[in-house]
Amino acid sequence: MPVFAREEYLGRLERVKARMRERGLDILICADPASMNYLTGYDGWSFYVHQYVVVGLDREEPLWVGRAMDAPGARLTSFLAAESIRAYPETHVDSPTLHPAQFLAGVIADLGWDRATIGVDLDAFYFTARAYLELGKALPAARLVDTELLVAWVRLVKSEAEVALMRGAAAIVSHAMKVGMETVASGVRECDAVAEITAAQFRGTAGFWGDYPAALANVPHGEKTAAPHLTWTGERYRQGEVAYLELGGCHARYHAALARTLYMGTPPAQLLDVVKVVAEGMDVALDAARAGTTAHEVASAWNRVIARAGYEKPSRIGYSIGLNYPPDWGERTLSLREGERAVLEENMCFHMILGMWMDDWGYELSETFRITASGAPEVLTNFPRELVIKP
């Protein structure tokens, strides 16, 4: 069964079609699994093969086009009628001569769209160069146009039903962080800590079951904390070292993320200085994140705080987050950074990640939050922001 009511999906489609009309698109092809889910409800670990959702201005329902083996999953998880599900045969899987985009082109031609202006996801992780070339060869009279992540930008503003799922994801990651902080200690292997964290992520909470996060746990310690995006090894945590946990919670494919830092022993003064500055910067930046302000203003508020203390952070301080699949829980649209003039709107959701990565150590603090109609944002995640100290 799809997660949302049919009316929710039809409303999303109307918003996408409005953007299509603005761009002069007759049809739109989505290859990004999150956008496919957003438009149809389809949910399966099938994105390792080619699959698509096709939105046409003259059709109420989109088309799901995928592997025949996965068509039953489309019937079970999407809101689509049987006639909106089109399956290509197994001969098109990992074949040097037959490609699913050729089958897709045949579906498009059969519906009379072979001369249409067609939007395609040129920057989607799962839309390959060969898929683009095969479409062009099979539809020579059509005009292929980059959508520039059109559906992902529509996804930026969540419905109330989506926000409810993100609150569930936030509850899951907050609990997983508690488990992680209780587990990490001097002598414990990173992989063993991750095993406990992952169990908490998958079990979820009493009200929200845990789905698999789009990205794995980052759990470095010691000098490895100077680099983001490191997962785990069999190394043991050691006394006198800093460590951080950057985790995701997921429920029904909606995400919230959370990062916290701990120290095993007596923390050095330089770490405590960064902790203090980042805490102040978090408060100031969150207070600036209000409907009607720009992403630039939020980042500038943060940068003013750390500049007074003699620090700088060249990377962005946050990004939109929500519905997604591997390899990333971020939506790849709006970033919180200077120069980004997009205006924040109610029910946009962000992961504000204040990572300070020095030469041989690092510190992370983050929250997932929702822009409210007025006033300060709603912080969805719930875990103390203080440095966790383990004597």
C-alpha cells in the first residue's frame, strides 16, 4: 500500500505539472528513486537497474516503467492503476545491446509523445549517460531538455503528512544517538558501536518503525575526526581522543540527521573553545532560519559568530533533507551558505551540520529542523547539545 492517500500524490503531480508548463515541457522523465517515490509511492531496492517515472501533462497518473521482476512491487507500493505500470523484459537487464531506455522510448512513442519536449534528469545519480544517448537515438524528433532537478525542487516544501513522517525519523535518530553515546567508550571497536547504533536505527521507536537510512553512520575518532564522511573500521576507541557520531534516522523513506561529539578523558582547552563557539553559532543560525529570510542570511549569521572568535568554515552549514534513497539523505537542492538567495518557506526542512574540521581533529554538532509559518524553526531532533564527556 502507498504511504499517502491518492489525493496527496495527485496534488504533488499538479505542482510538478505547473513547473513543467513554466518550462515548456510536454512530458518529464524521473530516474531518481526519491522523485519516483514522491510522484507514485513506489518503494523498492530496485534502483540498481534502470527504472523511470514518466509524467505527461495530458495524463492524470504518471507511468512507472521498470523491470518486469519489479512490476509487482510497483502494484503493491504505488497508487497507480495497472495500466500505468509498464514493465520491460529481463532481456534488457545488463545487456550490451538492449537497454531499458529503448523500451522507455517505445512507450513514449506509443503514447504519441515521440515529437514532444521531454524533460530528463541529467544530474540524477541513477540516470546514466547511455540512457540519455539511447533516448536520443530512439526519439530523434523529440527535444530532450535538462529538468535541473525540477521534481527535487518541488519536494523542497513538505506537506503536513510528510512533516509528520520526518518527526518520526527525528525520534528514531535521537534514540539512535543515545544508544551510540552509551556504547562508544575506550576499548570498544568502531564496528561494534555501529552494530548497536544500526540496531537502534532499524528498530525505531514505539510509534515509528525504522527504515534503512540513505547514508551509513559516520563514527570516526582521533585524527580521523579531521575528515567528514568516514564510516567505520575495526579500530578501538581510545582514551584521550575526540569522537563524533553523525547518524540518520529514517521512517518510510523520510529522514532526519543528527551529529554529536564526545571526548574520552579530560577535553583539551582548544576543543572546549570550539564547543562554545559552535553552540553560540547554532543558536544564532537557528534563530535566523525563519520564513521569508534567505539561506544566505542564515549562513551569514553563523559566519559572523565564528569570525569574531577567529574561526572560519568554508563549507556550507546545511542543506534540505527529506525523502531519499542511497547514496544521500540530502535533497541536492537548497543549501545554507552565503550567496544562496533562495527564500525560506514554511515546511522546508534542513539538516544544519556545523562541522569544524581542523588539521588533526574535528568537532560536529547538528540538528534537523522545519521552517515554521512564523517565528523560530521547529527543531525536530532531540538530544543535548553539550559535548559528551566520558572520563
